[in-house]
Amino acid sequence: MYKRVLLKVSGESLGGPAGKGLDEVSLKKFAGEIATAVKAGYQIAIVNGGGNIFRGIQGIGKGYDRVTGDRMGMLATVINSLALSSALRSEGIDAEVFTATNMAPFAKLYDRDNAVKFMEEGGVALISGGTGNPFFSTDSGAALRALEIKADAVLKGTRVDGVYTADPEKDPSAKKYDELTFQEALVKHLKVMDQTAFALCEQGPVPIVVFDINQEGALLKVLKGDKIGTLVHA
């Protein structure tokens, strides 16, 4: 169903059960799932968050202003991308880290055409550093990069298996949506992605699939078009 996708992975997912630091088991698991999909012929770009190391907004009131905090958060996403790229190479998949701002020799400066060419040749492009600007989340960065690389969908991997009427980890009566339009998600104030990211995807339009990335085989199922998670579309 989807040939080229932008996979959004939270930093907390890379931190394992504790959601902090880098968890070797989680990195290996995600790398294995992504490698299986790439070997099956799918093209994947990845944008990961940095919350397992540092979340920019957490610095407010703790000695950092918002701009400095967001810059620290961008650097955290680069660390995560470097770790995941190493795990992917261990699975036999070529991986390259691209950054929104120049960080040579640690990574290559992001260029849309170079990233797309790399994916077409069977590599995974890890696009980190957010948009390179403060006040924009990694969700917004993921949506922007998805539009630039002409992704068929944004796949948002989370700890739950879709979008619910409320947080299912806090409210056991929450109901899951199998499918939503962008407008329905907006009117219902559902936290699919932040508003900037959501607006970009709606403008594309680029559909969003929210799914449980920790479920074994889930990524490949989504790529094949299996009805798992929640589909948000125009």
C-alpha cells in the first residue's frame, strides 16, 4: 500500500521500558523490524524524537530559555539517530544520518534529493535535528520531511495501537478509532500530532497511520496495508 514512508519514532521508545537513555534491546528490535521492511523493497526515512535524552520544553524554568532548550533537544535527536543507524548497519542495512544544520563530520547536511536517492538505493535516511529551528517539534519536522521526500504516508509509532477518545493508559473506557478524517481529528481535539504537523499533513495531503511500534511485525503489516492502528486521511 505504501512504497515510501516517513517513520516517526519517539525518543522514549528508544529508551526502552524506562523511556530514558538508549536501550540496547529496543534499538536492536526496531532495527530488525525496519531492516525486514527495507529488504522487502520499502523505502524508509526516519525522524526520531529526543525525549529519552532531553526534551527542550523541560528546560524552561530550569536555567534554559526555550531557544537553548530546543537546540539541546535537537542535539538529542542526532544522538538517537546515530545510535539507530549503527543498529541498522548491524542488521546489514545501509543507513545515513542527515541533519538540518551542518554537523560534519558526525552526519551529512540534509538535502532532499540526496536523501531520496539514498532511499532509492536501499538505504535508510535518518533525518535528525528537527527543522533546525526552535519552537518546532519533531512531529512538525517529520511532517515537513514527509512532504519534501514525497512520502506516501507518515507512520507514527507509539506505545498504543492507535488513536483513542482518551488516553487508554489512563482511561480504560477509551474507545479506539480505526479511521478518521483530518477534520474529524481536528474537531475532536485528538492528539494525533501537534497542530503544525497536522496542518502540514492535511495540506499534502499525506495520510497518517498511528500504530503500536512495539508490536512485533506491526511495521511490515502497516506497509502492506493491513488494517491495524488508526488511519487519518483527507
